[in-house]
Amino acid sequence: MLNRVYADYLMPSRLGEYEALVREVADAGYAQLSVRDFFRRVRGGGSCPAGPTFVHRHDIDSDLRTARKMFDIEARHGVRASYYFRLCTLDFGFMREIEAAGSEASYHYEEVADFAKRHRLRSAEAVRERFPEIRALFARNVARIVEGLGIPISTVASHGDFANRRLKVINHELLRDEALRRRCGIECESYDAELLRCFDIYISDRKYPVYYYPLSPFEALGKYQHICLLTHPVQWETNWVESTRCNVRRLVEEVAWRA
């Protein structure tokens, strides 16, 4: 609990560390790419890219303020990255800025978990029986984002929720439907095996005191040729308002789930 309080409300900004990382990745000779750019190189060449690559994936679960600061750092250094927005964090103006800079703005989807919580579905079987409705909801949400953004989206990323863990049904299961992918113009899901097999290591940020798993990206440079780093802005700078909002929302959802 003390670690959580420190991470959410007391931790000093780590954005200086992020800018140092961006510089060290460039100095080590890595191309810094979005998920979309990397996947198209994989698909276009039929194999993993030849040179060293570092893919930046940002999941915007919350905290648009810090996401903008990370984007500003990347823009200063000519870095391309992918930003995946939930419905509750959509900001079409910011997303268009990201696209204009050559990076990727797309969808961090969670229809399976949202539907299960809204309809109080308590088993994996009950959720999968409703997949036709959930796929239709996903397609409508993608269409809404494409309309607001003004350009098609081509990769998406599944969001993880406590409901997914309880039910043992991941949001990614929706995208096993090829017809749905074609309907929505989805070329790649960020957890597709075709994409993941080309990474030598996949690193995710963590809350204090761990920070990274399975190792620091600084340590990975030079040891691995193709690296993917998943980050969440809220874990790089404290934002009292966002942290409190998310904690309260999670508590309310947990209570409703148990009711």
C-alpha cells in the first residue's frame, strides 16, 4: 500500500530518464519506430527487419498530460511511437498531432471487459456467448474513432482489466475473427504472434519500486537487436487528479462486480 501511495502521489518525475533513454537508443544505432512502422517492415520484407530497431508503444490508460510530455520529448528527437487511447482518454486533436509527426495514434480497446462489467457476466462461457454483440460494439467504436481522427487506423492494442483476469477472457480474443479485422481495416493487433516473434525482448514499465520488467531498456541496448518497450504515462510522472480518479473508478467497479 505504501509503495502504491508513493507511486501515485509522491514519486518524482521520471521524464528526464525517458529523454535520456531516447538519446541512448539513438546513440546505440537503433531505429525508433511505431508498432505500425515496424509491422509493415515485417510484413513487407517477409521477415524481421535487418537493422536494430526499438519500438515505442504507449498505452494511454490515463494521464493525457504526461502523454503529451512524452510526445514532446519524442518530437524533439525525431522518434516515432504508437499511442493507444482508450475511449475514456480519446483526444482527437492530440491524436492528429501525433499522426502529423509521423507517429501512430490508435485504439486501446476493452470491449470484452466493459461489456462483462456492464451486463454483470460472471463466467467465461457467458461472455463468449455474447461475442457477436461485443464484436459489433468494437466495430462501432472503431468507426467512431476513424471518423473523429479523419484517417483509418491499422493497428490496435488490447487493454487489460481486472474483469479480464477474473473471467480469464482477454480482449484480444475478439480479434481472432478475421472478418472483423477486414471490416475494421485492422492489419495487426499488438499481441499478434506474427508481430511478437520479431522482438528479441519485450519490456514493460512497472510501478515503483520495480520500474521495468523483465529488465531495464538501458540494459537491453546492445544485447538485443529488436526491442519493444511498453509504457504507461501515469507511471512516469505523478498526476494526483488522474491517479485519484482511476483509483476511485476501480473501487466502484470492484464493488459493483461483487454486488
